[in-house]
Amino acid sequence: MGWFTRPTAPATRLSVLYADGRAAAGGAALLSPRRVLTCAHVVNDALGRGPYETGTPETAELTVALHGSGHGGPGPQHRAARISVWVPPRPAASTAVWRGDLAVLELTEPAPPGPRPVVWRDMAEGQALRAWHGGGAAIAFADTTVKFQEDAVGYLDGELSGGAIGPGFSGGPLWSLSDETVVGLVVAHVLPEGGRPLGAQDTVRRSWAVPWRTVQEELRRAGAAEVLADCAVHGPAGRDDPALGALAAELWRLLGDPVRRAQHARALAAALGYEPPAGDSAPSVEELAAVLAAEERALATLSESLAAAAAPGTGRDSLDRLLIAGQLAGARLLSVDEHRALVAELASVVAADATLLPRAAREALRYTPLPAALDAPRLSPDGIGPVVAELEAYRDGGPLPDGTAPVPALLKLVEYAAACASPGSARSLTEWSDRVAGRLGVHRAALSQRRGDAAAWAAHRPSPVVRLVAELSGAPADDEGRFRCEVWEVRGDGTAARLVPADRPRSPAEIGRLIREAAERAADGGGPLVEQIDVVVGRDGLELDVDEWDAGSPFEFLAGVPLGVTYRVAMRCPEVSARAPRREAELRRRWESGHAGPLVVDERTASPERVYALLASTHRDTAQVVVHGPRGDRERLVQLCLAVGVPVVLWDRRAEGHEHAHRLDAVAPAGPLHQLPERVRHFRAERYGTPDPGGARPSLVWEDTELPLPGGLELLDPAEGADIR
């Protein structure tokens, strides 16, 4: 058993409840704050379906209850859940068992603070295990032993004393009695055929389970690799592991005295939920090192008490070497208490201002790969845990005093968040940062420099955001209908900042929501409402109906609103525009002298030759062209206009020929040019929600020379004295 042992009951037990809220249909295992694993037949039973139905339940919502001392409340806590992975039961070689029978449930809100996701390990014959009934009562447990494994199934036998596995145990985890890891899920118990009375030769208290190895195989086959990536797996270091040897060597230097080792080990055990033996005994250095290698927050937690007791010189040097050895062993940056305190404090910061952490991260961690949640305009409280976990692995690249520990990127982000938070949150965050920096041996001067940079950033009032630029590029063929999208915010002084990288293909609805959220974030930062959206497309994207893409809705009364209803959406096509000789000069000249009415391309002037002749003579200074006609002719003429440097081109992408030209009259193409984008928006808004939204579908290209495109599309020489770090 060892010196570090777990309580005999897990801190939290999970139940899958029947749809009417009565007793549990079965148990479940917590994989992560958002995911739960159970058996598919438990879900079927909870929904009133036959236990072996294979079809995925449609739009089914279940209720998961969390019981026990570690779930965050005095009574059961309930969470709604939906099916995210479905592996139905299917026949196996033996008629007594079946294969598959797994369901991953996605919680609609995360589990309350406190519950620890299960830690998996392989099932092996001879393991002593404990299972709990899905009802969640601590007394409703059954002990059993792994007797045999075959055909991806584990067979379990229980002794004829105490409780027995039976109905209601299915889907629950099988806990190892030696270290509180989980080796599989209970599936069913074995009963005599036909329900006859037990005979002298019948099997008693035999059950079967799906081992962890089979769970992995089934979830991989179901395409749920991301679920497996979130699972914690027990991986104790071997005796010849160099990381384990380095940990043990430093522990001998720091805690060679058994009395001192016992003192620090008991503090560690209390923080991690272990139950040390009574008395004054101490664990061996080897066992303590094994715990530090197996528990990701154990080393940081131990170093809290070691740092408080360390004397200058040898003690601190040994502690620094222990922390470095821990990094090699995969230890987390933060201790249990540090992590809990930071997540709770950042949750209150995010509740007050959902845009603060993404804004702070883009400034504080310019050269650090940001978690995906920080690339979005807003961060929800649910995303704080994954963000903190990912950033724990990064170090800040700024200058350091010689021979001192690097500043973690997470501490730098905390300093920037504190600089803009409320006074109470700012004080809590800086105190937290001071404590963690002290434990890690970060020099005060290095932390003070980051704190000063954060204060300067918070005091700076940047030019307001005046528009957003979304650059679309085609996705691979297997993602037809999706695009990679890079979103930039452009300020009134011409500076730009990337908000969203083109990291993966996204659907039009995803892109619409990204743009809306980015516009709202700019307004939340104290600036004016952002109304202009420039969509950068290639030649093959000029006919995209981007203004009709669903942008979602910021309130519950509407399911979604098209982008073009709320914002002035116009396109830009540098792929074509850049082909114009002296493009910038042509665009600027036409803007400056384009006071005449637009050139209207009708059936009399619909050839490329005629359009070019007019733009080179009578309409040499025209800034706007209105293109009518069938789609094929129209596409060629639109690109020609852009290539010769016309900054504004308007057309109806729904028009089938010149006979539909009158449908654009509603946007008054000959009206004041500077009001055209707003007139087009009004036209789009008037069609939204009408029973028969017929008529034109106006598309607009608007090339603005005052605000050039950001990013790699246009390169500028840096101004003298500019900070280009």
C-alpha cells in the first residue's frame, strides 16, 4: 500500500438519472470538468429506450448528479448533459457479453470546483477493485477482484460478504483499492439463464467490465481522439527513469532528515487528498519521488512548504534544482492551492469583463502561442481552466537578472490582467503573483519590470477601432463550404492588430459570429461601435454572400442576424486590385476627383472593351461603377474595373440579366458616394425577416486608401523609433 494512500471512497461519485428525475439508471466516470463517460445502455435506460438500441438518441438531454464530499456542495449537484460520442452495444463472440456500449456525455456547464477527473490505468488480473452503485450513497459499494481477461472484456468475482454488483452499478468506474486509479467501467452482472434459482454449481457474484484499454480502442474507432487526449492516465516512472533519479537525488539533499521529510510529506498528502499513516513515520525518499513524478501538481505543492522553510544558500539552490528536475518529469507550474486560487480569481475578473484576458494576452504574450480560447474576443469562465493549464508550460522571453529563474508567461499575463482589473481583484492577483514568484525564485526586479510594463499598457489609450478586416482563404477540398479566416482590428491611426489567426477551416456561421464578437469586443473596450467590416477575398470569392452569413445574436430573443443587417459589409480584392499599374496612385486620384456620377454598365456598354474605353476617357475620374448583366459577363467586368483602379464597384449578385437592373434602384446608386455603404446596409436590413425577401442581393467592393489592409497584404517601412520587438 505504501505511505501515500487514498481514502477508500472517491471524493465524488456520479449518477446518470432517469428522465423523470427519479433514481439513477447507472453510474459514470468524470473525464474532465466538461465530459462524463458511462455505458450506452445506461443512457438508453435513462431515456426509456430498450437497453440494446443502437441508434443515437436524438436531441436527448440527460441529468448527471454528483455526490460526495468533493463535489462542491452539501447535497447532490446536478448538471444537464448531452451525448457527444455514441458507441452502441454490439454482439461479441460470447453470447453472455457484448462489445461497444459506451457514451461520452458533454455537460452544458462544467462540474463544480473540487471533483477530480478519474486517473486511468490498465486492468490486470488479481487487482482488488471497488465499485459504487449509481445512486451515489457511500455505503452502496461492492468489492471485487479481476479474475480473467479475454476478448477485450474483464471478468470480476466478488466474495460472499458485503455488497454485490447488480442493477444500477453499470457505467460506474472500477476503482483500484491500492491507489484510487480507475481500471475500467462496470457493464453487467452475470445471472443464471432463465431466471431460475441458483444451483450448487452456478457462478455467484460474477460481473464483467470494459477495461481501460478497450475504452481507448472503442473511442478511437468512434473518432473521439480529442476525448482521449483529455483523459488523465497513470504513468509511474520506472526505477531507471533519469527524471525520477534526479528528483530523488535532490530530495535526499533537502529532506534527508526523516523528521523533516515527515513534516513536509504530511502537508503534501493533505493537499493532494492522500491519507498518511498515523504516527510520526516518514515515506521513503523513493516513494516521495514517485509521487512527485506521478502527480502533476505534487512538486509545486511540496515546494510551497520547502520555499517557506528554505534558508538562503544551499536550501534555495537545492530547491531550484528540484524544480528543474520536476520540469523534466512533466510537473505542473502551479501547486494545488495556487491553481485553485488563480482560477477562482480569474473567474471573477472574466465575469466583470469577458474581453480583458484576451486583450491582455495579445499584449503581454505577443510572441507566445496563445491558447485558442484567448484568440477569441471574449473568454467565458469555463475556458479559464484550460487556458491556465496550457500557459503553465510557457516561459516569458524578457530580460532577467543573471542566474535567476525565468518569469512564467502565466505570471506576466496575471500582471497585465491585474493592471486593468478592479482594485480588489488587482490586489488579489498581484499578491498571488508575488507568492508564486517567491516560491519559484523569480527575481523581484524581473517581476517588477513586467508589472511596470503592464501598468504602462493599462494607462495607454489607443486610437479607437474604426473597422474590422476579415481575410478569407479557401479551405482544403474535404472541407467544402468552409474557409480559413484571419480577423484584424484597424484603428483610426492606421495601426492594426490580429484578433483571430487563420488556424483552421471554419463554417460561414462560425466566421459570422467571430466577426460580430470582435466588433462587440472593440465597443466593450470603451471605443465607438464598429460598423464597417472589410472582407478580403480572392478573385473567386467576389460572389460570396458574406453579408448574409449568420452572425448569431448577442441576446436570446433572436436566433441569429445576418452580418449585413448590423454592419456595413464591403469586399476588397487585392489579388485583382494589385494588378493595376500604379494602383495606389489610380485609387487615390479617382477618390480625390470622383465627384461625378457613377458609370452604369448596361446592355449598351457591356463589353470589356467598351467599359475600358469609358473608364479611360469620359469616366477617367469616376470612383464608382455599377455593373448589370448576367453573372458570367458581370464577373469579368467587375474584375476589369478593379484592375484599372476603380475603388467602388456595385452589382446585384442575384441578377440574371440586364432586365433586373431596376432592382438596384432601391439603394440609389447615383446618390452621395460616401453614404452608399450605409444605404446598402439599410436595404439589406429592410429585407431581413420579411415573408418574401426577394429583389436584389447587392454586393459592394470598397477600396479605402486611407486605411490600408493590415498584415502581410501590404508591407510598410517601420517608422523611426518604432518598437518592433
